[in-house]
Amino acid sequence: MEIITLKNFIIIIMSCLLGVAAGLGAVYYTQQQVKDADLASPVGLDPTGMSAQIVNVNELDENRLREILKQHAYSYSTVSGHYLSGRFAQRNHDWRAAEENLQKVIEKTEVTDIALMKRTMVLAMGAGDYETAMKFAKIIDQEEPQDEQASSALSKLFLALEAFKKQDYEAASNYVHDMPSGSLSAFIMPLLYSWTSAALDQYDVAELTQSSVHIHHAIMISDFLGKHDQITSLLDSAIKAPNLGNEDLERIADIYAHIGESDPALEIYSRVLATSESAEQNKAIEQKIINIKDGNPDKLFSPIRTPEEGVAKALFDMALILGRDFSDESARVFNQMALYINPDLTDARFLMAELSARNGHEHEAISIFHSIKIEDGIENYIKARKQSAELQKELGETEQAVAELEELYKLYKDVDALIQIGDIYRHVENYEDAITSYNEAAKSFEDGIPAEYWHLYYVRGMSYEQTDQWELAERDLNKALEYQPDHPFVLNYLGYAWADQGEKLDTALELIERAASLRPMDGYIIDSLGWVQYRMGLFDEAAKNLEKAVELRPYDPVINDHLGDAYWRVGRKLEAKFQWERAKNHAEEDEIELKDTIALKLVEGLPALKPSDLKPTLQAARSE
């Protein structure tokens, strides 16, 4: 069978995961009289984004539902209120409230409508209410007419997982075989079947060929059953799969190292390092290379210990794919399935926190991070606390974030926690305390700051510059550039800082031009280039680059202000006033000085140039 690429695979899955059911529509009524509900548009109350292949969007009889709601709206006056509350909760990704409100609609109407139960089933799973999800899955499986069960793949999947969790592998196998054909079952059925076979000590991975995820699980099943002679050929198939991402390649390399094939593992790690832009991933891979060279490849691969772990991992892998594609509702449902099978799957808890934070539930995410304990592994514990502190910083809870990180450093002497404290202080423009934290972090290195911590030079250098300690700032920024000669942000900041000091102007312009060539779509860096050119008297060149910067960042008040200045200097005075007006309109309320300066320019224009004007400020070099 032809191997499906990850991108196309996501499209196939999502095509069957769009629209768990049609929406009820809004029901309007006066204080004492129920009017006809406007149900003309089947707007989806759709928690997972799961499509008509699971629940046909036309299966809910709208006229019937209208009559149900009209019948009960007076005697149970909150039926419509519960529906609308559930709809609001779901749109705000409050899965628990959405589920509870929809359950109340079912309870108050006493109507066992299959479509309503399917929707509630999915909401319950997404909320982590596994008992309710399984209750409705059983009712749907028993009561849905045979000719309509083609839409019940998800309920059968839930029941298969329940059987698998109970280690009733034969029942799980029966549910899997009863799943209707379609993209959902095409993905999950081979995985459940192969892991069920493995649970019965039978090796069958013949169907695990459709994607890199399938092949990866075939490898894990082979390892679980001790079929190491099969792994090499499976790895050869995996590495040939099209459109492999860096994380796919890293997993393949991990397994090569696990079976003692160090050379291909090292070669693949090198490929990932050459293309990865993730500092965290690069750091992890560099440590893996060290482990291989030190003869410790066992640290690179965590073997599956039980079939339940294998199935949970398969569900988590699907959730991860969907999450990366920002299909967050479906990702959440698959992730909750994984946690149902294996509550100790720490990676799934991290993903759940990420999904919660991404959808505006930062405190829920913080709570999930805090649920990860030392028993889940010290590395996981430290990682969770750092991510919790980052969310607290974004919420403005600076003291709590700093306290959490200080505790980490106190317990584990984690230098990254100190650097993160400095970053938090810098975020709130408390540069003195930021420098103190950065200096404490620097002192923890006996032989000086190592190359992998070059970023410490960069952030400390910025903080020194903000406190007018230019000699120290220049020293640190030069050191950061020495370690990272092609890093666009370092190039931009140091180049602009030199220009701000009126030093090394030709070199400063060269650095910013290099930064712009590396990140030509970064509006802040292009603004830096244009503004340095402006302050050097290169007005024509400045106007061209500042026009591009405004295209990239059309609502940034400072960039619009800069373009207005450039237009004025090249004689385009009407356009200059237009840009200044835009800058003033987009300025924040607390940017009083900027707005006052622009207001004066709108009245008087720019004065004639003096020599002192040809010296840049640092306003445009704030891209990090």
C-alpha cells in the first residue's frame, strides 16, 4: 500500500473529524411565550471538528428538535438557556461546562436523541469525563438503528478503548472489526489490531504501512515482542517515507541507536541539527550524540512495557499531529483518549496544558503543569514548572512566576531557571533585577559562560544597554555575536546599538543589512535597517525599506512614524502626514510621548536637519 504523507494523512483524518453533529441553532422565546426557533442554519456545536463520516450532519431532524424544545421551554424554562450556555462554553473551549449543560438539556427533555447523545459523548471525552463518555457510547451502540451505524465509528472506538483498558482484548478486537470503514478506522484499526495481537503474544504488523506513525508503531511492537530482526527493515521503510519532519527523523535515529546502529543514528541526528530551528530540540539531540559516543544509547529510547502503553502512545501521536496542525478540538479528544488508557502518559499531560493555554485557559494549563510531580521524572517536573512560570509571566503574575523559578534553582541548581527569572524581569522592564539574575547564572559556570549558553550574553547585553552601561553591553553583545555570527537578532541589536552610540556606523549598517537578508520578512528588522539609513542621511534608501517594514507591520505606530519622517525628507509631505496620522491612531494610550511628538509634527512638519539629528535612537531595534 502506498505510504501516506503526514500532511495528507492529517487531511484524511480531519475530513472525518469535522462536525460531530449538526447544531441545534438558537431558540428564542419571550418571558411567557415560546416563539419558533430559527434553526435554518445548522451551525455546529462541534467540539472536535468531527465530520459527517462520524455523524451525518443531516441526521438531526430540525423540525423534531424544534418541537421538543418548544414543548419543554415553558415547563422547564432553562432548557434553551442550558443549550445556549453550552454553546457559549464550547466556543470558549470550556469543555466541562459545555458537557454539563448539554446533559441538562437531555435530562430535562427526557429525549434520547442519538445525535444529542453523540455530541454529549464527545464533549464528555474532551472534558475528561470518561464515565459519561462510555455511558453514552454504550447507549448509542445499543439503540442506533443498524442502517445508521455507519456514522458510529467514534462510539465503537470509545468502547474498544474501554475493553482494552480492562485488558479484554477479544472484546476490543470485536469492536475494532465492527467499526465502519472510513479514514478514522483506516488509521486506528490497524494500530488497535496490532497491539491487541501483541497483547495475545501474536506478531502481526502487516497493516502498519500507511504512514510514518504506523511504521513507528510496527517498530515498537517488534521491540515489545523481541522481534529485533524485523526492526532494521522497518526502519529502512520509515526513513524513505516522504515529508518526514525533524521529530520523525529524531525518533528514527533514536531507534537506530537503541538497536546498536550508531552510524545511521549519528547521520540522521546531524541532518536534524542542520535544519532545526528549535533550540530545545537541538540541545536534546546534542546530548543524545554525547550519549552514543559515551556508549549509553539506552537513554535514547523508552521501550513500551504493556500493550495499553502502546495504544495510548498511538492515540497521543494522533493528537500531537492534529495539535501541530492547530486542529485543537480533535487533538484534545484524541489526547483525552490517550490519558484514559494511560493516565501516567506525561507527554499527553503536557499537550493538554498546551492546548488549554492556546485556547485562553491559562490557569487550567497551570493547574495541569502543577499536576506533574517529581515522581513523573525530575526533568518533566522542572520542565512543567518552567512552563507554568512562563504562563504566569504572560498573565502578569510576576511574583508567582519568580517564586516558582527560585524554588527550582534552590532545589536543583537549575541555571536555566535563573536565566528565566532574568527574562521575566526584563519583560517588565526591571533591568536591574534582570542583570542580577543573569550575573548569578553566569557565576554558576566555573569556566565562564559556555557556547551553548550564548543567549545569556545576548539578554544580559540588552539589559546593560537599557541601563546605560554601554561598555558592558558592548562586551556581552560582541561575545554573543562571536558565538552566533549569523543570528539575525544579535546582528540587529548590536548594529543598532553601535549606531545609537555614533560608533562604527559602516559596520553597524553592514550588520543590520545581514540581519535583514537573513529575515527579510521581519518587519522590525527591516524597520531597523530603514531607520539607521534615515539617521545616516540615506533618505531615499530609508523610505524604500520603511515602506516594506510598514507592509510587514502595518499597525505598528513607531514604524509608521518612521516612514512618515522618511517621506517628509524626500519631499512627499502629504504622504508623510498620512503616515503620522496612522501612527497616532495606532499608538497605545500610554504612549503619550510618541503621540505628543506626532501631534506636533502634524502641525509643524519636521525642522531642518542639524548634524546631531543624524544619530539613531534605539527604538526600532526591539525585535527579539
